[in-house]
Amino acid sequence: MSQSEVNVITHLIEVEQRANGLVKNAQNSSNEKLCKVRHEAEVQFNSEYEKLIQSLEANYTQKINLIAENHRQKMDEYIQSVKNTVQNKDNFRKVLQEILQK
């Protein structure tokens, strides 16, 4: 092989090595950017997720409280209606005696 051929091959190997270095740098830069973007997306997702969870929990708590209040109110009304019911003990005794005598 002549010296000029060796010089050309050496030059081509150097160019290939520089190209390889550029590709590695580009890949590393790309990986860093992807990691950064993934992290930012994850942070944003977690933030939105927490907001949604808090909203749903607040809505759930509000509905539970409303149901509990409604239940308490209906129970109070029922208890009051039972207390206000007139009891006719004499007629009840008569009916029981008639049933027991049969």
C-alpha cells in the first residue's frame, strides 16, 4: 500500500470516529431531553392526579354528610311521628282479649 492510500484510510477512520462521537453526543443529548420531559410529564400528571383525588374526596365527603344529615332528619321526623301518635290502650286490650279468647 502506498503512503497516500494509508493517509486516505487513516483520514476516513478519523472521520468515522468523529462521526461516531457526534452520534454518541446526539444520543446522550436526546436521552437527557427525554428524561427531563418524562420527569416533567410525571410531575404534571401527579399534580393533576392529586387535584382530581382531592376533588373527588371532597365531593364524596360532601355527599356522605348530606346523606347522613338527610337520614338523621328523616329519623327525627319518624321518631316525632311515633311520639305524636295517639295510643288507645283500651281498644288495644280489647282486641287482644278477643284474639286470646278465640
